[in-house]
Amino acid sequence: MKILSDKRRPVQFIFAGKAHPQDLLGKEIIKKVVHQARSEGFRRKLVFVEDYDINIARYLVQGVDVWLNNPIRPMEACGTSGMKAAANGALNLSILDGWWPEAYDGSNGWAIGSEEEYDDPEYRDRVESQSLYELMENKVVPLFFDRGPDGHPHGWIEMMKNSMATICGRFNSHRMIEEYMTDYYVPAGLAHQILGENRMARARELRDWKQKIRSLWKDVKILDLDLPSGDTVALGEDLNVTARIQLGNIRDQEVVIDLCHGRVEGDSDVMVKRSVTTMVSDGTEHDGVWVFKGTVPCRETGIYGYTIRVLPFHPYLLNPLSMSLVAWG
Ligand SMILES: *Cc1c(COP(=O)(O)O)cnc(C)c1O
């Protein structure tokens, strides 16, 4: 109420959206918003627009100054509407969920809270609402009303430019369509053609192979991972890694060994910005055990962690994760 009814710096919230028919909590929230919007003192300051659809969304993204998105982490699938808002010059004020952790850089909008997960939902709501109110009162509203002698909000315009410059080129339907096409549709189309030839001969082959791999996967085990002695590597050098991997009756060509590496934060064993390089078999086998070699390029200073994983590989298997089989080192 205090934020909404400041005489010098008034704020208006416009809500729009639909809850899925089975989303009882969502429907309850909308009911509350509608009720509040009709109550004394909130009229005009809190507005609910009914029947949200793509046309109403078009007017909203064009007309608003700030796009507020406050999902419960990690439930936001994507947050496409924030990209539409950015394309129209609106600034995003959002929980770091969906696309926003990728796009937010500190200068192109605001992040509500941090990327923490909470066990207690009530505590989470308290922390995040506090963060939202603080951002509104101390950052968003003051920046909007801070006008230069020419009447323009220069800090705000700066942020709009940052937002459009950093977001529109990366988060748009051109890239989406292009990546769907090159990463999924074209490979799937080609696979359909190849697998379908000769009355599905290759599809049958792939099915049999999958059955075999599923029954043999229990024997897959990473036995050891060898590093050169000493735990410090000079900058610019490559770290050569050798792994002995037990595959049982699976052959080296039927798996892919990923060497995952990246900087670790402090004492944690959580990798930030993980990179993956593929290890190569040296072709020798003893009792179902194969030797794979790989390198970790050391191009930055810091503490690095690494691990390896084994995934099934077949030339007709489009996605190695699709079989839900993985062995971690
Ligand atoms: C953009 C849009 C959505 C998706 O909104 P998100 O915030 O990405 O979930 C849903 N409905 C309509 C009508 C839209 O225009």
C-alpha cells in the first residue's frame, strides 16, 4: 500500500493471467488479487485484466515499464514473456528462474532474491517478498522517477538500452527456430529416413541394441581415474587423464566417455561453468576393461574439479541421454 500510494512516486500493478483449471492454488491467488483490486484504496492501483491471451499480452508488453515474474524456483519452465517484454523496452524484475539466470547480468533488470533453494516455503516467501519490496522501494521506483532537467529518466533509459542490447539478440524466436531446426528437427527427420529404410531394418537394429545395452549396463563401472602426480597444473598446460572403465560385454565403440571439468566454488564440490570433453579409447581390452584417455585444457587459474560419466552410444541414437542410462565416476 505504501509503495502504491506514494503521492510523488505512484506505482500501479497490472495483473493478467489464467490459472490451469486444475491449479487450485493458482485460482485461489487470482481470486485474492481480484478481491484486493476491488477493495477500497486499491482501486486503479491494482488492476486485474481478465481473459489473458496473446492480444492482451501484446498490449501489456508494449505498455508496461516493468515486467514482474515471481515464480517459485525451480518451477518456471522458461519465462518467454520476459523476453517479449525486453523486446518492447520493458525491464524485467524476476526471480532467478527459467531464462533469467542466463540473461540477468546486473545491468539489464533486477533479480528478486538469489538462486537459493529453501526447505521451508513460508520462509522462502518471506525472504523473497522482502527482497521484492526492497527492490521496488530502493531501486526500481527511485530509478524510474529520477528525472533529468529534460524530464527524462536517464538511468532508466540506460537500463532499457542494456536490457535490449544484452537480451534481444540472444533470446528471440529466430534463434529458437534455428536451434530447434539444426539440433532437433533436421536430425530427427534424417533419422526417420535412415531408420525407415528397408522396412525399418535399422530401427529394428537399434531396438535390439537398446535391449542388449539395457541388460548389460549393470556391469558398467568406472574403475579408476589416473592423473599425473602433483595436484597443481601450470596455466596453459593440458592435464592428461586416463581412466580404466569396466564395460563387461559392451564394446568401447558402444559408449561415450565424457570428461566433465570446471571451476569449483570454495570448498564445495559444485562445478561452475562445466565443460565436457570426450575421452578416446586406446582400443585395448582386458577382461571387459577398457582404457580411455582425455585432456583437460587449463586456460584459467583457480581450483578445478573433474569427473567422468559413461553414456551409451550408437550412431542411430540421437540423444545419448534418452535411454536414462549413465554411470558416474
Ligand atoms: C507469452 C505468453 C505466455 C507465456 O508466458 P510465460 O511468462 O513465458 O509463462 C502465455 N500466454 C500468453 C497469451 C502469452 O502471450
